[in-house]
Amino acid sequence: MRHAPRITIVLTAVAAVAAAVSAGAQPVPPVYDRIDLGATAEREVENDLLIAVVYAEVENSDQARAADEVNAAIRWASDQTRTASGIAMQTQQYTTRPVYANDRRIVGWVARQSLRLESADAEALSTLLGELQSRVAIESLRSSLSSAARVSTEETLIAEALAAYRRRAELVATELGRDGYRIVHLNVGSSGPIAFREARAQGLMSAADSPAIEAGVQTVTVSVNGTIELEPAR
């Protein structure tokens, strides 16, 4: 869904003459009829990148055994991922922490490591997660906009925002009885928070439980702000 550009216009008239501060200094010519003008273009874009984080966590009275079990689970998940098409992976933080009794004695250890999965194919990622959940759990699922899609969208919106800016500048000049304008300075910026849908899994699930993934949308916005100077009326 495309929204009409939002326009903000602030009319200012500034007249300033600098006095000479030393012999031979030249005065600064006065500046008149400068107008601050802004235009915004935005668009809702479907997220095209899916990111999942899975993890293995084991508690054992022996620290080495806990670590070995976690390592084995993550190695298995990595091997399964390598056989899937179009899914990138990256191992993430590995931690171990002690488990204390009431008298503060260490009675066990918890080892944990996570694996980050990234894909543009929702069906492939969902199928893989269903398989992985026999030995690892899902920590999070989210969708995002890829860098290529964001750049492409921003370039389109920049053109739209600049066109809106020019139309408003021409309108202001015409309504004030001026023949034209010139741009004094111009700023172009973009924004668009990542929108995501998150799910969490408690413990291990069966391989048949493939999570449903909806990519969702996010709004990308480009803003143009600057100052124009009106030409004198003839």
C-alpha cells in the first residue's frame, strides 16, 4: 500500500546584513525569501529474508559431558542444514554455566550453543526447522528486508520524494507571485524499522511440527528536506 507524500512547508524571511569588523571588510549581502520545505514518500514492502535461531542446551553433572552433547547436537544440525538448498548458517555464542545447590555447591553444568539460519525460501526453512526440532529447539523466528530490496525501494522512493519536493517548490513560488526558485541546500534521508514476527519453542518438538512462517511487511520511508530561495518578482 502506497501512501501519498506528506509535505511540510515553513515560510521564513531572513534579512541579515553583516557590519564590517575590520578595515576593508565587505558587508554580507542580505538574504530574503528563503523557504524551508519538506516532502516524504513511503511504501509498505514485503519482507524477503527469513531468519531463525535454534539452540541446543544440556544440563549434566559433568561439564565435559554437557559440552560434548551440545557440540554433537549443533554438529548434527549443521550437517542437516548443509543438505538443504538456499539456507545460510552461522554458529553463535557458546556458553557454560554452573548449577548451584542451596549451599552454593556446584552440582552440575548447563552448556548451550545456538545456530543462526537465514533464507529467502520460507517453505525450505520451515521444512528444515521441522526436522531440526527433533534435537534442537527454536529460539526465535523473524522476517526482515534484504539489503538489495531495501536499496531498490529507497531508490524508487527518492525519485518520488524529489518529484514531490519540486512540485511543492513550484507551487510555493507561483502562489507567491515569483517566477521561479533555486535550491539552497537539500538533505535526503531514509528510515524503515525492521518488522518481524517472532515465535518461541519450549523444549523439543517432533519433526512433524514445522512452524508456520509469515514474512509480513515493513514500511520504508524517504524524506527530503531543504531550503529554496525564491527569485524576485518581476
